Amino acid sequence: MAKPKSPIELFETGENFYSQHYFGVHQMQQGEQTGFIFRVWAPNAQAVWLVGDFNEWEHSLPLLKDEHFGAWEIFTPLPKVGDFYKFLVKQADGREVYKIDPFATAFEKRPNNAAVIQMMPERKWRDKVWQNSAKQSGKLNQPLTIYEVHASSWACEEDGTPYSFKQLQETLIPYVKELGFTHIEFMPLMEHPLAESWGYQLTGYFALCSAYGTLDEFQQFVETCHLNGIGVLVDWVPGHFCINDDGLAKYDGSPQFEYQDPVKAKNIRWGSLNFDLSKPQVQSFLISSALYWIEIAHIDGIRVDAVSNMLYLDYDEGPFSLNDDGSNRNWPGYYFLEKLNAVIKQAHPNVIMIAEESSSETKITGTIGNGALGFDYKWDLGWMNDTLCFYEMDAAFRKYHFRLITFSFMYMRKENYILPLSHDEVVHGKRSLLHKMWGDRYKQFAQLRNLYVYMMTHPGKKLLFMGSEWGQFLEWKSTESLEWIDLDDQMNRSMQAFTKALTLFYQKEKALWELEHTPETIEIIDADNNEETVLSFIRKGKNQSDFLIVVLNFSPIERQNFSIGVPFSGIYEEVFNTEIKEYGGTWTALNQACQASSEPFKHFPYRIQTIVPALGAIILKPKEFDLKRK
């Protein structure tokens, strides 16, 4: 029988998916002494010292090197829990640089960046019922509505201090539950030195950002979410990392975590460095990080940021280092993502893996054996771009660009999509969702309601960025709290009530998600009415009698006696209307129920006639009907 590989051997071969248990700092007994062992991977360093509060930051504690694997370690009884520390690395060129511990589980508060010696919290989790329900329920045929949150700007103290997770537990969770969202998705929570990076320039891949509180508080937050029926997703950045000199960049003086090729290593667009995903040690490091957050915090899923940057060698601004044959596929990145998903799914098959990926050249969602990368969902950025372009347009010109709103029906089954209206679309001069809408304030709110109905009834899971639920007019500012004062205004309160009603409607109506993974989930009624700029389609559940008729009017003209094709004879009643007064509209009641006539409409044997409000949307449901279709 072959001798089992040691943790460092597994790390070297890309197979140590719990490498934080070996590297970093750990309390241990050596002989009669109780102390801490520190280990760091720095194969090309000339020397490494442990420095910290316990030795006045002097060169007094040198680490010993394992020459074969390039790992350094030291045992010392001097430190105590709560002490700050760093590694002083004499790099390959002789330069001495203070470096963070890549495997640290806590850091001091920004702008300082020393690691903190801490004991990992032991929690008796109380979310067993949630975990069991997650095992029993599928994902594709379940409702999924995600409330995207930037943890430090959802709400702040009067002095601008962000809420801690202890405060978010008391405020954010009841708010999300009240609005009916199924999941919260946080922008990256791992340690990062610059708040303005929103967490996408990481330094500490195993540490909760010090600005957000403690790991124990985050664990308590997740547990409380689960006890309230809410899942937690977290953004994670395995493609590139912060370029700061005290972080991972040229850690031992050589391109250790990044590519040897400087063109491949440098990420010009984001001012960062790209991980060399071909290195087995980097694979061990990153997959360990992903599993760490899943297991230590019980998070329900990970959204992998910037997947295209890992798949294509020419994704950045250039210059590029392409393959020898001139092709642009980054094969190490491709195989890393396959490996990441395979490892996580084997260990935690119910964890949701989401890709933020902007191309259409690679199959992202589905099983690896069938040629996909193994993700559960992909953000549909094409849908998002086309949709917002359409809604920003003067309504008079929409009939000439109707394909922007219907093109997604042509490819909606290509991947398992999430329809995102995310933070990226409400910042850097792009304006808030409400401000994007054409026309005066009343028309803007009417169209925002219309947009949300389009998103909620279109095949695909849903994501909405914080503040958009009530139509915040100002752009998102990552360093300030949301404009909660907006809710003093009746229009904003009505918009918030509308979002809640629509989200709960989506969860209740199986036709909007039960068959979403099949072609039968939707039947187009009329996607060619560009002249009137009205779109209509049917969403279907498993039961033949369970279906919804969705009609969206993108013009500022109310459509009287508007004809809609229906599959069965009978009575159809309106169950949702964006122009109802409580939602900010002017209508005091829904349309009256419609009796289908035998007059055909396109490929449908029957039709109904009703009123479709200007810039509004209506949803109808069969009430009494004959299931025999002509």
C-alpha cells in the first residue's frame, strides 16, 4: 500500500484542499511547552523571520526552511492569542519586505494590516433543518431571488462607520425576509486593504474583513439567516489579487502566486495581478479558501468573480501572451475552474456555484462530463445589457429596437441563467436603475415596475442590488449608507411595496420556476408587436392548468381592447397589475375577468381582450376553462 502523502506533499501536487490546517499559525504542544507553530510557503526566499508584538518586531525568530518543498516554519511559546504578527521575508534579490500571512484568519483593522493570532470559534450550529431542506430540494426547479448587498454601505452609523454583522443580523435579515427574497448575496467579505475596491482586490483569502466584525459574528449572521429561511451567497475572487507590496505580490521575490510571464501576470484593467492557475500550490491555496468559507461559515453558495479573465488570455486591455498556435484559451484557468467545481460538488453537492462570465464561447453551467465547467448558474450579462439599453431609450424609438427585449428568448436555454440587475450597473456614472428610465418621475417609476415584472417573469433566477427595491435615485456610493431617507417619499414607499408584492408573487407562482430547466417553461404569444411595443408570453408549471399570461407594454400609450392569444376557452382573471395605486400607479382596481372568444390569434385558437396600462405590465391566470385545446 502506498504511503499517504503528507499535507505539504498534497499542497505541492495541488491536492491539499485544507492547506490552512498546515500553513498559517496553529497552537500546539511541543514537549512540555505550549506555543504556536507558524508556517509559510516562500520557496525562493533567502530567509524568513517571524515578527510581532511578542518580540518587538525584531529579527529574533528565524524560520527554518524545508528545502524540498520551499516551506518555512517555527515553533515558539512567546506569542499569545490576540498578538499581531507578520513575516519578514528576505526575498530572492536580498530585499527585506514585511509580508502578511497568506493563511491568516484575522487581521487588525484597516489601514493597518498585521495578522492576528486567534483561536478558531467552535460553534454548535442550529441550522440543521435548513441544511436538510437544502439537501432535499433541487435548485433549478425552485424559486431563487437574490438581494445583492455591499456589507459596508447597506447601512452605516451617523459617523459613517459601517454596520457590523451583529447589527446587520438585527436589521438586514428581517428586512430581506419581509421583502420576500430567498437569498442574500454579499460582495466579497474577505480581507481587502482598500474599501473602494468593494472587496474585489483581496489580500486575506481566509479572513473576514476586519471592518465587518468578527468571524463569530458572521457565523451567527448566517445561522440566523438560515433559521429565517434565507440563504447566504458570497462573492469570491480566485482570478486576481491585490498588487500591494505587503501582500501576495512577488511574495518571495519571485512570481510566486502570479504568472512568470509579466504580460500574463499583470491585470491592467483592474490594477492587480493574475493568479497562475497552472501552479498546483496556487490551486491548493484557492480551493482551500473556497471550502474554508463554505465549511467555517455554512454559506450556501459562491459567486466566482471575473470568470472570463480566467478563461481567455486576451480578456484584458493588452498586450497579450497568446498560445503558440495563436489561440486565446487559457487552459490552466479552464482546468482550474473544472477542478474547483468538481472538488466542491464532491464535498458539498448542494452548494450553489455561480459564474460571473461575459462571453458565450464556453459552456459554463452543467456537468463537467457533458462538456461544461460545472457551475450551477451563470450571470446573463447579455440580457442585462440589452434590457437596460432598451429601458433607457426614449419610448418613441423602442419599436425600432424591439429585438433588444426579445433576443434573450433565442438563447435562454443555452445556460442556467441568473438575471442580474447588479451593483455594476448603478455606479461610475451609469446612474441608478430609476434614473436610467426614460421620461418624468412618474414614468420612471412606472417603467421600473415594468422592468421588474419583465425580470421576474422571464426564465432565469433573479438578482437585485440593494436600494433598487425602492428606486433609489442617486447612484450607489460605496463609502456611504443607502439613501434610506428616500422612504419618507410616498413614491419610494410604494415602489418598495411593489417589489415586495412581486417577489412574493414570484415565490407563490410555480409557473414562474417549476419548469424553468425545460423548454416547456415558456410559450411566446407575440414577440413581433414592435409597432405597439407590447410583448406577451405564457409561463407554465407542471400541471397543465397552471400557467400565467404576461403582457408588457413598453410604450406610454394605454392599449384599449388589446388582443392576447390564449390556449384554452374559458375565463381569465388579472392577478397582477403594475399600475395599481398602492404600487404608485393610478388604477384603483384590476381589470375585469376576460371571457375567451373562439377567434384565433396567431397560433392560438382563442383570444381575450383587455386593457394594458401605459408603460405597464399585467399578469393573467385562467380561472374557469376547458383544457381541450383546438
